[in-house]
Amino acid sequence: MGEFNPTWSAAENGFPGNLDATNHASQVNQLLGSHGVVPIYHGTEIVTPDPVYSNWTGDATPNEYTQPFVMPASHTSVGRVTVPVRPVGTGADLFVALYPDDGSGNPNTSSPLASTVVPASWLTNLADATTVNTGSPSATALFNVLLNDNSTVVPWSTPLVTSSSELNTASSCPSGNYLILAGGSDLSSNGLTDVVLVYYAGDVPTAVPATRLPVGLYHAALAATDSTVSIIGGSTSVGSGFVSSVYTASWDPNTGTLGTWSQQASLPGSPLRESSAWGYTNRAGVEMIYVAGGTVSTGMTATNAVYYTSVSNGQLTGWVTAPPLPTAVFWPVLFAVNDWLICAGGIVNGGASATNASFFAKIAADGSIGSWNATPNNMSKAVGSFAAYATTSNGVVVAGGLTNETGPTFANGIQTLTVYEDGPGEWQISSDTGGGFDLATLVVPSETDSDYILFLLGNLGSTESYVTIPEYVVPTVSVPLYATGLTAGSTYHVFMRQTNRLGPGHDPANYLEFLKGSGSLPNPFKYRSRYGSGAWTADTFSLNVGVYGTDDAGDLMHVWSDNGASAALCVVRADTGMLTMFMESTLFPNDPLNSNPTFVSGTSPWTAVNCTLTQSNAQTHGGYTESGLITPNGTSATVYAQSELISVTADAWYQAQGWLYSPTGYSNVSLSVIWFDSGQNPLSTSSQTVSLTAATWTRQVNNFQAPAGAAYAALAPTEGGTPAASNLLYLSYLTLANADPRALASVAQMNYGASLWPPTGLTQLA
């Protein structure tokens, strides 16, 4: 982490006639912030959320939430957090804060460590389509993940490979609603010619045989495009006969019609087995087949070779050798989404272990690929052969896989990666089962309440089965909460409150929902009414919140300035590392609207009603040398001190807060607000009665809405119930303020020319 102090030149929108308006700035973060800036990078995740989807909070009646976590050993700072939140309708602004624990498992909201307001527009522009929202074309990979729910296992006795029960030896690939299975080995270790089509559309699957291969092939690579299925390499038997031959057949994924196989040009280089292949049509409409990795001998000698070819009229146009993988592997996870080719995992040379390394390359308009780069993180589990995987419109789901080939040992868990136009996001893993389903998988859009259904086919023990698992798109926003000097082993809270209108009021059509997982964090989350001051209620789940340190690993994510008054969120392209979008939010100062909240300078302009109000140093709080003291007259039903009249806006929400002290304890106390009309005539009083513990300074926080016709307000600490003259009430730092300081947002787009560097300018969008 570091600070820099750039020359000040801010982008500024202007009305007609404003000659100072400009649409560019000297540096990024010259929008609304001050000079000093702390960059916040991706950083290392120090508190990991539960990756299992449970359900959404469903905030038709919204609450505010706090998720406690324990600061891990050797860590004393936080750079940012990730919050799984999906907008309904136009969503809502999101206030996120970092608080210390108050010693009883609740956040100490009077001592904020950091806070940020994320405008609703930022959330809706980064969120992908979900079951409650159509999503945005600006959605990015780092701000959306795929998570799965619980699985359903169904034994399925339909014979899939006609010559053998060795289901797990067939090659497979997904295509539309079909799984294509081809080849394999019989009980005598000879290659099979069987081809089977499995159809699944969310109901009971069906399986039918299709046109056989011209030769029996074992552990070949299989890939499907929109018009063609190709089987590549393999061997004619389990122990020998490696080939580099390639066969194709016409294919219609809409009808499941597979044509006759014909031989094509062989792969260049050595014959390959245990390669991975993927068919893909890029945005330019070019059909491509990619092949990566593999073995060149029965001794599991791995290769890092990569090949590709385009497909025209059902024929392969010719293999091209591409940039090699950084690591030699066989049976890696290979797929393409949104014109990015990703190769992850795989078994390393010799077969004794798998790797979790993950790489990506850009797919050009002609189908060629560029150099390989590391994804933002590696796979959570190292897996290779028999990992079943399939793509969604913006990502991939990987189930199970072997951690080594010589054991062999299967890995449980379902791993996901989102991939958008800006590149790949981060690998996630589910703790649900997924190992052993080692043949094939596909992902189909859901017609129920999930976004997709993952369909797995394979052996569960000795039983051929299929598994269905609901998959959900989870928008996950990164929020800067820069805080240092924290204590390892102590409990802190990530606090969340949505605001779709000022104060506790709620728009039932436009709001935010938060994702719940299991109770995997140290404690479940807690909730209470929004803007409430009552007790917190513990849930049985945790919110899937992640916490990151302040190290400089990875790309720039945010900048932090003005000692937390200003925070910025950034979007960086994965392939170039260059900033593409930038948004800065600034809180309006939430200063007291009333004067003399501390009584240090006396009691003016406060006035006493049915009591006396004096300055006292008998009981003080917060380091102030004086406090206010109410002494009841002993006969009136209600006594109070009243501040000066303060201008307010009807229907807006205001927060009354302060510290009260009763030497004897009293059960009828309120920090009230009296409302007045434009003629300064009383309209009504808003109050919240509490009971004060004897000889204890107690903080009161009340949020009240100004009634219709209100033009003024007065703060009024009150004792009711005809208090005796001995029921003294001390007052310290009593304030009336806006209940919800609004975020002033500035959104900008970085502009680049054909050479990509330097940038040509910065366009302020809002």
C-alpha cells in the first residue's frame, strides 16, 4: 500500500454557459476526492465466506445486517470486503461499514472504523441476470460468481455404452441439451466404437445410440461446435496404439442429429491421448476447435502442446500450433466463454499429482489465441482427469476430478469460474459433494427458481446415476473498507444497510437481497429493523461475506481518500490490467443541525420546560468537561429541554442521538423531536420511550420522519410519568442530523486508442 499526491484537475459536468466544465482529468481519482490517495488492490482473502448457496434474505421488509468475523492471526488490517447482494428492480444504495465488537457479540456502531456507500446504479450496472433481474451488459466477472445448492442423486439404469458397463472410459462433451459420449474400452481393454446421445432438459434424461466411430478409440478428446462433432487422438487399446487421427461428423444440437464420421487431417506432432478439447463459436461467427495437453506415452508423459483449427462446412480447415501451456499437463479443464480460452488444472507429468494452476488467453476474431496469462486466482482444488465440466453463458462449472492418476483419488467439490467480456473472475468452490461423478456434465437454463441446473452423469460407487444441482448467479460487489491497526484474534463486524429512500421507509419494488450460506463463519449473522436501536437477533446462517487484506497482490480494485470520506471502485480488464471504469462516492458531511450539543459553553440556546436546565460537571461523558442537567419541578407530567428550532423538510428522515445519564435510574425517558409548521406552531412529537439503568451513561439513537407540513424541528430530551425532583437527567452531545447522508457519485470511463497506451482521456458519465 502507498500514498501519492497527484496534481489537482477534476472532471466536472456543467450546465450551458459553464466554461469551466471539462470531461477529462489529469489523473484518475480527480473526480470528487481530495489529493491523498491509498490504492487498494485485490489482496489476499483472509476470511473466506461459505461458498454454498442457501437462500436470499428476501428483503420485502428490509433489515440491517451485521456479519461478525475474527481477525486471523498475523493480520491487523482490512483493505476491502465482498458482499453477495443482488438488486431487485432498480435496487438500492448500500451502506457498508466496519465496526469493532461491543463485547457482547454486537457491532459497536458508535465507533466506526471505515464505511462506504455503494450507489444503486453501480450495483445494477455490475450485476448479471438473476431470477429477479434482467442484468446489465456491463456485468463483470469479478463482481459475479456461480454458486450451487444441494444435490439430488438418481440411480439411472439406462444402458449408455452398449458394448460394456465401463461407463467411465467413454469420452464426453456437452452441446446444448445433449451430452455426447464416444469410445471407451471394453472388458478386454480394446477401444470401443460406441456413440451415445444423452438428452436432458430439466426433466428425466433419455439416452439413444448414434452413429458409431469408424475405429475403436480409448481416452480420445471429444469436442462439439454448432455444426460438427470431432474426436481427436486417443489409442486403439488401453495399453498401446496412440494415434493422432481426427474424425468429424455433422451435428445439429437442436435436434440431436449426428451424421456419418469422416477422417480429417491429423494433429501435428506426436500422437496424443488424454488431451482435452473444446468446440466454440466466437463472436465473429467463426467455429473453432481447441486442443490442449495430453500424454505421448503410456508412462503418462505430459505435453504442453496447444492446437486449434477452424471449422467450415463440417470440415476442419487445418491444425495450427498455438502458444504452449506454461505447464505440461494431461486432461486439463479446457473451455471457452465470451472469447476467452481457459485452461485450468490437469494431471502433471507422471500422473502422481494434479495442479491447480489456471491460465487464460484471448480469442481473436479469426479464432487464433494470444499468450497465456494466469487467472486472478488458481482453482481451489487441484483436479485433472475425470473432472466433468460444462459452461454457462458467462462461466464454467467443474465437478469432481482426480487429484492423481496413480492412486487414483477423487476430489469432492464443485468449482466455478465466471468469465465475462472483461475476462475471467475468481475460482470458487462448493463444499457439496461432486467427486466420483466422473463421466460427463452439462449445464442447462432453469425453468424453475434457479438460474441453471447442473446435470452430472457417472458412477456413484458401482451404480450408474445422474445428479441434478441448482446453480445460481450471485452478484458479489467489492467494497473498500480500509482500516489498519486492528487486533488479530478480535471480533469485528461487516455491517450492511440498504437505502432505497431516506430513512426507514421502504420501496417494496426496488431493494437489495443478501445471500445466506451455512454458519461457516465464526458466528451467524444478526439482524434488526433498519435504522433501529433495539436488540439484534441471531440467524442460523452466515452471510457469504469475504474479507481481504491490504497487500498489493492482484489488480487495482479501489482507491481510498479523504480519510474514508471518499471511496472509489474500479474495473480493470483481465488481459491488459488497464482501468476501464471508475466510480467515486462521497458522503455529505453529517454534522449536527442543532447548535451547542455538548453544553460545554453553557445551556443557550436550549430552553427548559417544566424543569430547570443547568450546566454541570458532576457527571460528564466523552471527554467533555461539562454536561447539561435537567431537574424536574416534581409536579408536571412531562418535563424536557428544547433546542432551538431547526429547518427541516417534510417527509424526510432525521436522526436524534445522544448520551443520557440517570443517577437513580428512570423508566420513562425519550430523546424526542417536536415538529413545527412554517408558522412555528407545534404539529406533533416523535418519541421512543426507554428505561435508563441507574448511574450508567446510555446512548440513544432514534430515527424519525418529519410529518407532512413540517418546516421546523426541535430536539427534546424528555422525562415522562411525572418525575420527582430527584429524578435528575444528565445530557451529553445531543444532536439532530440527517438520518441518511446521501452518496454523491461520479462515474467515469477510461478511453483508449488503437495502441491501448497511453489512454486518450477520461469521460465522466455521471
